[in-house]
Amino acid sequence: MSRKSLTDVAFSLINLARTGWMLRGIPGSLAETVAEHSFMSALICMELSEDVKDLDVEKMAIYALLHDLGEAFIGDVVKNFSSSVGETKERIELESVEKGIENELAKKLYGEYSQQQSREAKMAKLCNYIATYIMGLRYREMGFRVDDIIENTKKEIEDFSRELGVWEAVKRRYSL
């Protein structure tokens, strides 16, 4: 496998529609891409940092930008399948990033995010869920049937934000 630059990886993610939306009938021309999702997640990190203090917001935002790098190599795997293969998918993605990307800093930060040991990594994951939830609401407003994604993601947001002790801030800011 030849190593890719971050711009090559970004190009892959810019052109990779998120599978869950496509499976629910959202046409390719409207389907959120993995890159759009990562960008939204990073912006949510910045937004949420106004309510949740004592976080390295820059690191959170970078984790959010990088959190789906592995998908440039293996594609966007549907949540149901991804959940059932769990650690195997994560290991394959991590190995793909470590072997397939030139940038050492990106590999290091992707690894840190994947390990989910820091508060910033966990908050970036929460922002990933929030980004999916917000996009689901937009698609529902357009008339698409995405209630299952909205409800499942809302539950993940509530559970994870309670675990992190930020539920009240998340609930208030995102009207959950």
C-alpha cells in the first residue's frame, strides 16, 4: 500500500457519502459526505466548548476532523454492521491509517482519538454523535425517513454525555 498525503485522504472523504443516509433514500447529491460530517463535528466541538470548560478545544476539534480517517481506506461502514464487528473494524481502520498515511502527527492524533482515553477524545466522539443527530433532523425536515437514526443517536448522545457529566449543557444547547 502506498502512503497517502492528508490531501489525498481528504479528497477520498470529500467524495465518500455516508452510507446510513444513502440507505434511507437520500440521493447522492444531498447525502452528507464523511468530510462534511467531520467538519461539522469539529465545529460542534468549538461550539460546545463555550459551555464545557477545562478542555483543550483545539485538540478536540482536530480529533473530530480526523476521527473518520480510516474510512478513506475501508469506506463508510453501516452502523449495524460496524457495531457487530466492533474492535475488528477499529483495528483495521487504525492499521490502515498507520500504514497508509504519510503524516506522523495525523497518525498520532488518530491513534489517541481511537483509544478514547482523554476527555478531549471522548468529547470529540460526543460531537460526532451530535453532528449525526443534527444532520438527521435536517433530513427529516426535508421529508426523509431517518427517525431511527435520530432516535438511536439521541440515545447515544444522552448516555455518553451523562457519562461525561455534560448532559445538561448538551441538552440545553441542542434542545434534546
